[in-house]
Amino acid sequence: MRPRRDQRLRYPTFPDCIGCAEDHPHGLHLEFYREGDAIVGWPTVDASWQGAKGVLHGGAAAMILDEFSCAVSFFLRDVVAVTGELTVRYAAACPTEQELSVRAWVADESHPKYRVIEAEIRREGILLASSRGRFFPMSEELEASSGSRP
């Protein structure tokens, strides 16, 4: 069962983020929800993000995986994170104009400097793309200058 719309998680800042900002004129407008120890969402990406006709551009798919991974750090660990490394595996074409299912979770927290976060994009249960990345806490200096905390 999906979380209710009023359970949507919202960043307190980042109004210019092309991935998650609600008012970005060209953004993906991604929505995040908590489901146990994961962050989930069901974006439908319009054709302006396509590579081949009807197929989500690979860079846009990577951005979705990255956005959900950073959301895990923020909403589940209260840490503003930056991506240090992101490995994406494409298993099948991600369609545009169709609902996708995205899930991200912490895979490893044993390293003292970063978390390993994994994410996946599915359509009707079929794996389309997955990622594994290293996410580092944003430096206090960058966090202050970026306005990433209210």
C-alpha cells in the first residue's frame, strides 16, 4: 500500500534543484515518501526528458537514482549529502510518460566518511536501472553557503 499524499517528505530548502524542487520550471518535480527503511516514489517523467523517442535519457535516469539516494541520507539520517561516486547499471529502457517505481536504501554504513546507498527504478516490477553510490556529508562550509538548512 502506498503512503498517502499528505505523507510526502519535503526538503526545507533547495528551491532551485532540477530534481526535487516543486517550482523549477524544467525540473523533474520528484516526490519522496518513506516506506520502512527506504525512500520511495512513483514519478512519471514527461517526454522532454527523453533520449530516443519514448525512452528516458540515461542521464535523467541516473539523476533520479542520485536524487533518491540523497533523499535517503537527508530523510532517514538527517544528513545533507553530496555524491562522491555513483555507478549506474541499465537493465532495460526506462519509458517516459509512464509511472515508474523508485526505491533507495542505505546498503552500508561501515565507512567513517561516507554511506553506501543503493537505488533502483522499476516499471511494473521489472528492474530497469539500479545504482550504488558513495554519499559524503556536505561540508559545513558548503552547507552554510548553499542554504541547505533553514
